[in-house]
Amino acid sequence: MAGIEVSALHKRYPDGTVAVDRVDLSIGDGELFVMLGPSGCGKTTTLRAIAGLERQTSGDIHIGDTLLNDLEPAERDIAMVFQFYALYPHLRTRDNLAFPLRAEGLPAAEVRERVDEAARMMKLEKLLDRRPNRLSGGEQQRVALARALVRRPRAFLMDEPLTNLDAELRADMRTEIKHLQAELGTTMVYVTHDQVEAMSLGHRIAILNQGRVEQVGTPLEVYQRPASLFCAGFIGSPPMNLLEVEVADGALRAPGGLTLTPPPGLPRDRQLVAGVRPEALEVTQPGAEGAVPARIVSAEALGDEIIYVVDHGGERDVRVRMPPTVRFGEDAPVGLRHAGGTPPVYDTTTEELVA
Ligand SMILES: Nc1ncnc2c1ncn2[C@@H]1O[C@H](COP(=O)(O)OP(=O)(O)OP(=O)(O)O)[C@@H](O)[C@H]1O
Ligand SMILES: [Mg+2]
């Protein structure tokens, strides 16, 4: 086992597309590290470079003390699982699992032992004699994961391995992958564009945008203090409300009269935007203490919560998350107030966190 160091990784494809733009990542030994970002931001390219399936234009990749740059994929001791299962259709589960081990020339007894162990971990014991066309999508993906396991690699790379599964199965498999990684303690880099998946799986998350790393942090850190407006818009559903604010009399004032507590160290003479989570706002009865007059534009009841869209006389309506017991009808006159805490504040020009 070992950590992975990616230094100034750069990938320009022959047609001139820069897919990865001087990316640095320091992935700890035994860490479950998630790379999150929108389609085309360079996740797969980064992963393929680590696996050796794509040669980088420049930059270094280490696993442990080993420089990987000039090693063939097979020499890197890393297993990759793809979005599509890529099982051999004519082979039974048992032989799909054994294939990479036989290719390495391991003795038959050891192959059997490792296949049995991986089958047990991925709960495939009853499916060992079936071919892929008699397995469900989830079962096929479990076989694909087990095939990565049998090799006992120094690291796992997962490229959106759950994308083709339905929501329920996805949630189950997510839990299984998390337990598996914890049990094995093997370093894992997991790629997804699904922020919920990233938040629930990752020890840490790297948020990528246009080939660059915008933020690396724990799920809590990236949720509470997104490093840029891009990250603020990407994490959370619904995302943060971005309110243009001015500093006056020691407070942050947003259009419509909403007042927020400023974080310390705010720069002067810059256009600022405060990021306010939907749960950091509160819809009240009209005239409640500290509330500005507002109106419900729409309400979306989601069972365990209600998302209100609220017009408070600002430039944009805001979204507010409330418990399902607090009911206001559409068009109802209400109050809106900030429920507390200090919001992260961004520079409108640089789009970066300033305080
Ligand atoms: N072989 C290639 N030649 C030219 N450009 C490519 C090639 N492969 C990928 N790209 C481009 O590089 C960028 C990054 O692609 P990549 O596949 O790494 O993105 P991704 O983050 O994995 O996206 P997705 O979430 O859609 O899988 C994109 O702009 C893509 O169009
Ligand atoms: Mg991809």
C-alpha cells in the first residue's frame, strides 16, 4: 500500500485540448480520495494518467517512492474499475475473476484462494458459475470490483463505477465500496460528477474545473467554506444563495435589507458576494424580530424538508430550507432572516474566497 503524489500534471491532447492543467494532488496512504467535477473537467484523463493508460505531457506521478512516469500499466500495481463493467462475456464469474491472476502466472491454488476471498467480500459466492449475461447490472459491477480486488493492488482507481446502476442499488454499492475500502485500507481514488456520492464517500474531495483543482478538503470543509464561486455553486442541493453585499456599520448588508454577520478580515473597496446556505436562512411570520418583509414565490415539499423560493426585494430570489412542519402558502407575506453564523465571502472579480 502507498499514497499517490501527482505533481504539476499536464495533459494536452494532440488536437490542442488541455484536459489537465498543472494539477497537484497529494493522496494519503489508505485514503479514499474523491475527484469531483462537471463533465469534461479532466477527471478521467487524470485517472488514466495515474493508471498509465494515457501518457501525460508533463509532470510526475509517484506511488509510494516509485516514479510511475515510464512504467507500463501492468508494472504500476494499480487496479482500475470503469463506468462500464468490461467483463469477458464468454467467461463465468469464477474465470472473469481468475483471468488477471492467471495472466500474471500465479499458481492454481493461489488463484483459487484469491478468487474465493474476493467472491466472499463482494458476496458473489452463489454467482461464481454464471456468465455475465445472466447477471444483473449491479451483480456485474460487483464482479468488476471483485476482479480489481483479486489483484491486491497498491491502489484502486474508480471511474464513475456506479453510474449505470439505479438509485437504490447505487446507494447500496456506495456503502459496500466504503466498507470494503475501510476493511482493506487500500488507497482509492474515486471519480464522480455526483456531489452526493462525493460527500458520502470521500475522506477528502478534490473539486476540479476545466482541468484545474479548485479546492481540496474534507466533505465538511468544502461544504462550509467553498474556495471559489464555482465550488459554491457545485456543492449542495439547492446550492448556496449568492448575495451581493456591502460592508456598512460592521455588518454585511444585502439588497432587500437582509443583514449578515461579516467574517473578520474583509477587504475594502471590492465587490463582494456572500454565500448563504439555504438552511442558514429562515422564513418567519411577517414582522418577526430581525426579519425583512418577503413573499413566498414557490414551495417544494420533499417529505423531510420544504424548499421555499422567497422574494425579499433583492436582485434574485433566495432558496430557504425549512422543516416540513413549517408551512406557508404560495404568495404568502412572510419574513426572512439569517439564522446565524458567518457566511463565506467571495470577490466578485476573482471569484475566490476572501474571508
Ligand atoms: N482523446 C482525446 N482527444 C482530445 N480531447 C480529449 C480526448 N479525451 C478527452 N478529451 C477532452 O479532454 C477534456 C477532459 O476529458 P475527460 O474525459 O478527462 O473529462 P471527465 O472529467 O472525465 O468528463 P466526464 O464526467 O464527462 O467523464 C474534455 O474537454 C474532453 O473533450
Ligand atoms: Mg470521465
